[in-house]
Amino acid sequence: MELWVYAEQRRGKLVSASLELLGLARGIADKARWALSSVLLGHNVEVLCKELIAHGADRVYLVEHPLLELYQCEPYSRILAKLASEAKPEAILFPHTAVGSDLAPRVAAKLRTGLSAHVVNIELDERRLLRQIVPGFGGSIMAVVLCPERRPQMATIMPGVARKPKPDWSRRGEVIRVEEEVSEEELRARTLELVEEPPEEKPLEEADIVVAGGWGLRSREGFRIVEELAEALSAAVGGTRPALDEGWIKPHQMIGHSGKTIRPKLYIAIGISGEMHHTVGILDSGVIVAVNNDPSAPIFEVCDYGVVGDAFEVIPRLTSMLRELRGAQLKQEP
Amino acid sequence: MVKQVPYELVVCIKQVPDPRFISRIRINPETKTIIREGVPAVINPLDKHALEEALRIREQHGGRVTVVSMGPLQAEDACKEALAMGADRAVLITDRRLAGSDTLATALALSKAIRRIGGFDLVLCGAETVDGSTGQVPPQLAEFLGVPHVTRVFSLALKGREAEAKAALEYGYRRVLLRLPAVVSVIREINEPRIPSVSGILRAHQIPVEKWTIEDIGLSEDEAGIKGSPTIVSDVYEIEVRRKREVFQGPPEEAARWLFERIVSVLGG
Amino acid sequence: MEFTFTSKQEMLRKAAREFAEREVAPRVQEMDETGEVPMDLVKKMFDLGFGGLLIPQEYGGSGMGHVARMIVIEEISRISPPLGFTLQIVHLGQAPVIYFGSEEQKRKWLPELAKGALIASSAVTEPTGGSDVLGIQTTARKEGDEWVISGRKCFITNAHFSNIHGVLAKTGDREFSYFMVEADRPGVKLGRKEDKFGLRGCVTGEIAFDEVRVPEENLVGSPGKGLRVALASISNVGRPGVAAVALGILRRCLEEAAKYAKERKLYGKPISDLQAIQWKLTDIYMDYQTSWLLVYYAAWLRDQNIRVDAENAMCKLWATEAAVRAAKLLTEVFGAYGVLREYVPQRLLRDAQVLIPSAGTSDIMRVVMARKALEFSP
């Protein structure tokens, strides 16, 4: 019995989410005593098999063809469905990426089986069923999804749910080459090219991460620590009314009652005391982090993680830790 | 002179709880079902973008826009609003036996309805809904219709029997050459949906919303609703946002490290 | 009795609200600061059909009627009272032609007025007569088959972008006639624009007519019966329109008060827990609800073609004074922040106050109502 992980590659490099998924799947496979296999489609990607095995796959199904170099929904879904109906895996996991969420549903439809989307937690229950936990209604409700009868059980998993495992390059595994015919006619939705663009400067309301500064930063120079942290996180920069009055931010960056209301995944308030006229603009944020040297500052009432301390000492250190991590990640990411 | 190539356009819409009031949604602790009372219902926002795109295609090339929806009777309001925006025809598949349909059963039902409507050149959908937000129906619908699909489209240009689409990726996009007929799902950036005009509202009240049952679309009871759904929801619970209020006080290096670990964890590695 | 709106009216409300929240809201601050009319938004209102609500379908409008009109003005005014007011004056300018125009006049002007190709002002008030309308001094004398009009009008809203003006002129002793005067006729001169402290973003100003010649066809209604044309239009369209703008302000006051009270924390809890604040909210609520009832009741009566000058006057008096009360209370709910220009309450208060002398002061409203009140004895 096998558990499959779809290995997404882009431009000949494995997408980080696929490797994370292997880590997650390895845990499930060990518990269920299933073999863990990965399915890889592309052109001239054989070299990636070793990486998949090093990250936990016992076996890799490799399908190569020039026309499969870029993601193509019809041949990719056809081939995956064909392999699955022959090998009959117990479950197939996909990363919930743009490609994963484009591909997995079509495969599930071909196999007439169940698929859950953007799973944030997945566990095996006593019946060897995968309990798939998915957010609904914008995250305010969680549902547990099961696929009790049909096989394979399928799910797309949110990137970031699992940690990328440490590769063990001494691991051994099997590579099964599968020969498949692909014709031009089959490419009715043909990906012509990938165009990569750096993330645009999003308006504050659309940013996933916002770093904001307030009166505690004392000067334009002081405000720079906010900008540097934001840069290290690819975050948007915001601020309070005092920051606007001092000219450290522009009007469209002001957060609060007479400014913007935002709900980013992560909000970091630096040198902000947190009175209501500001905090009313951030209450729906995913996680709120605050740094302030006044332990009685109201911001600590509404934060998840707070540090009482000197922002000028703490933030630059945090920024350099994040820069270091990003440097390491960039070497891995496509 | 732009050559008129009229297109048969189908737009799938879903009536969902108004996302602005989503925090009011409650779970019935006994039946584990969603209580939607007190939460106004709207057309799923991304479906409006899909409809807008169809209307623009009709304006540019000529053709007909049919809106299809699957839902309870009150979804008729969403269909009426679509007619007010300019759709030519609205079909609501409404049948108690469809309750509890997962995306597979939904896609199958929609595909049968679309086949019953007749030939089509393009089916447009919103990339995801505000309630389930799986995004799964468009590709599954395409599979059941036997046509190609592209999801997360933010730019679409039709030329005869082909279309060039730009579909969003995490950092950028892919250019896709699509052969019609096809299914596309669209994201917010594609256009700005129009506001229904007074004449649209009056027109909408003169075009009846057609209501179809599973017999009308040729779907069997086994393929419908819970029976036709491979996945089930075994439990539902509300998430309450309670701030952790964990506060650290200590030397800067440790404080920075403490924050670093938590931030990295929130961002998922 | 039925207190529900029809499905069409509900859809219209949704569309008007969407327009207001999406297109108008971002421009509100700029309108208040510059006092300029956003002509692109005026055009959008016409494109959506908001300009033709009172014009029958056979003449290019939608004929949706008075209740529908109140809905649209309320929704737009909830976001921008000046834009709501601009729209209501658009309708007022059309009214003489709709209700008193000859068949030829209707066919000639109404389709253009519905589309917004023609925008008409209602030029009645003068320095010598607003409340005292009989005191106006603009004259019109007949020369051959033309009328020659001379005089000065003031406090005329929309005059500066209207391309046709509805002018009330004296044609005899205590005799008045109503004329449509195209803006490009020689002798039509726009004067100063007033600098109002509220309702900024709708333009009010002076317009002068210096021996302007108009043909006989431009006389609306019977000669000498112009006062009725002007006053009936103001009664059925102008006053309710002002009331609907006030209703939008009232609605907004209620929403802002509730929101602020729940967010603002003092003494360790939201101020909405304090009865003093609750009572302010209930008073705003009562003012909103009573105004709502009067406005929609009068509109419903008008849609039944019942003559309701007293009800029109009543809803105008009540809703405008209620709006001022509610805006003042809102300002108090906000505490010190209520007097700051960057917060909404002070703008609503300024906007509401400008409605008080519009389409007739509260005293004139009482004069109109007195007649009806006296009829209550057998």
C-alpha cells in the first residue's frame, strides 16, 4: 500500500512545498506502514529523483517527455490518473500551490474520488482514514473532511503546514521510469511559458505581512528599523498617526480609525503604544506581534507575541536573523 | 471593424454568505451544520468577475450569456442579480436531493445542466468561493465536460476558436493557449464587475429564472447530494480568535531569537 | 398595510449602495475639501439610470417612481450627502416638464433629461424672495412670439453645470410663468458660486438673465400659471428629495455611533455599555426611524398619485431637523474626536445644517402643513 506525494517542479527545481509535503507524508506513511512514493513529471528532471528520495520518498515514479516540460493540465492529469488506477495508492497528497490546485481536482474527477483542499492539518485515524482539517468561511470555521469509501483519498495541503525535512543523501530508493506518449493535440490548454515577476507593491490592505511603526521610534532615522524589517520579510510598511504627522509614512500607509483597516496574516507593531484609534485597524489580523519598551502599553493586550524591550536593540537583531534565513532559502528555491 | 464571432458563454455562480458578515456565522453544536440566519446572501464575489468577463466578451464579439447556479430556492435572488447585470438567461438547479454535495457531485450536476443547455464555447467561473474556497469545481467541471481548463486567470483574450489566458502563479504567471470549448476560472484582478443599472433591474424582473430538478438534468439520485459525494464533513467547529498575549522580557539577543522563532513558525518555515 | 419594498426596489437599493460604497466613498474627502462637483460621478449616476427614475418609460426613463427615488437618494447620501443632493436637484429640474409639460415638450426634452444629455436646474429663488416667492422680480414680457426674460436668481443648485434652466418669472401682477431657458441662449450669465460650510461638493450659485429670448414652446404649463408649476415641483420632488438626503445622513449617524460606541474603550469597557451613550444611540435611532416612516409614507402616497403637500412638507421638516439633532449627538458620542475634521461627525453636522433652509425653511413647511392640520375638525 502506497502513499503518493505529487512532486511539483518548476524550471527543473523542486518546489519547496513538495519537499515539505514529503516530510509530512513520511510521518503518515510510517504510522500506517505504507510505502511513500513520489510522482514526478517533466523533461530532463531525472536528477531530482535523488533529492526526492533524500527527503523521504521510498520510490519515485518518473515520467519524462519534452511536452511535459511545463505544467500541462490534460496530459499531466491523464498520466497521474492512469498511474493511480494501475498502482492503486491509498492516498495522494498535492501541495496547495497554483499548479497543485489546478491539477489535483481534475485527477480526482477522473478517478471519481474525494479531494479536500488547502488542508492545514492531516492525521491518520484508527480506521486508516485521513482526517483532513480544512478552514472554511475565511478561516473562522474548521471542518474535518473524510473520504470513507472511494480510493485514493486525495488532498491538497497548504504550504507551510509542514517543515521541510532534513535531507538524508544516503537514503536509498527506487526509481520507476514510466514511458508515456504525449501528443501536441492533447495540449488543448497549453502552457506556453512561465513569466516570473517580483511581488508587486501591494496596497496595505492586500499585504500578507505588515510592519508598522509609531511614536516610539522618535525620528526618521529611527523609523528605518521598521523599513528594514519589512524589507527582510517582503512586507508592506505602515504606521500610526504620529508617524504620519512626522512624515515617516504617507497617508495611504496610516493604520487606524481614520486610516486603513487591515487583516494581514502577520502584523508587527514597533514602538506603537496600541491605543484604540490604531488597534481598531488591526484586530482581524492573523497574528499580532508587538515590541515596546513600556510594559503597560495597551498593545500588549491585543497581541499574540510581545516583547518588552528597546526596539532599537531587538529589531535589528531580528532583521539580521531573518535575512540570514532568507539567504539560505533562496539557495534552495527555484 | 471587429469581426463578430458570437460566443455561447456559460457562467457558473453560487450564492454564498456575504463575506463582510462572515464573522456572524455560527455552527449549530448539535447538528453540526452552519447557521446562516442573519447573514445576508450575495453572489460569490469572484463569480461576479466571471460574469463581468462574459458580458465583456459578449459586448466585444457578440453572443449569449447564460448563468447557471446550483443551490436552494433562495439562490434565485443571485440569479436575478446576474440577470440584472446583463445575463440573457438564468438556470437554477434546485433540488433537495442535491443537499450535501461535495465538489465532485456539484461539478457533475453542473456539467449535466450545461450539456442540457446546449453547446457552449466558454464556461467561466470564479476561482473560488468565500465559503468552501476549494477552487475545485472548475477543473472537475472541465473534466466532466471533456474540455480543457485553466484556473486563476486574470487576463483573457479570445480570437476565434482560441483564447490566450494569463493564469496567476505564486510569483508571476503562465501564458496559456486555450482551444475552445474550455472552462476558465478567474481571479479578482481580471476586471471590475459592473453595478446593475435600473434598466437591468427592470429587465431581470421580466426574465424568469428557470428551475431544474435532478431529473431535468439527467442526474440520478445516487449521483446527487451526499450519496454522490465521495467526501463527507465529519465535524465542524468554530475558531475563536483569542490573542495569546505571550510576552517576553529579557536581553535583546534572546528577545530577537524568541520573536524570530515565532515569526518563522507563523510564516510556515 | 404593508411595509415591505418590492423586489425591484430592493435590488435598486443594493445597486445604489454598491455605487455609493465603491465609487463615491473614495471621493468624499476631496469633495468636502474642494467643494467641486465630481462630474464623472454625476455621469455614472445617469448611466446607472438614477437620473430617470421619475420619467415614464415611454419618454426614456424607468418610471420606477417616488419610493424608488427616495431609496437611491438615501443610499447615495449615506455616503455623500452633497452628491445625493445634486441628484435630487437633477430630478427637481425635470419635474416641471414631467408634470406640466405638453406632449411636444415631453417628447422633446424628457428622453434627453433621462439620459443626462440635458440637465435642468430649477431657478426660482431670488434675493428678494425665497420664502416670499411672490416677491421675485425676474420678469418675462411677450414680444411677438417670443418671451424676453430678465432677472437674477440666487442659491440655485446645479446651475453651473446645467445646460437648461427652469425659470420662474413674473408675467403680470401676481402672475407668474415658468420657462425652460437653454443655457447657451445669449444673455444667460452664470454668477458666483457660493462657499457653503456644508454640503460641499454640490454647487450652489447665482445665475442672471439679461434680456434672454425664448420661443413660446419653452413656456411650461399655462401662461400665468407658473407659480403652480414651480411650487408643485418643489413640493413633490424638491422637498422629499431634501428629506431623503437627511435620511441618508441619519442612517449614517446611527451606523457610525453604533460602531464607535462598540470600539471605544473607557473605564475598561466599551462605551456602548454606558447608558449615557446608549441613550444617545436610541435617540438617533428614533430620529432615523420616524424620519424613515415619514419619508417613505409620503413617497408611497405620491406613487398612488395622491396629493400630499402637507406630508411632503412634514417629512422635510422632520427629517432635516432630525438629521441635525442626530449629527450633533454623533459628534458628542465621539467626544473630543467629534470636533476634528478628520472624523466623520463634524462633516455630517455641517451637511445636515445646510439642508435646513433648502427647498423651504421649517417655518414655510409649517405654513404648508397648517392648512391640512386645520382640516381635522369636521
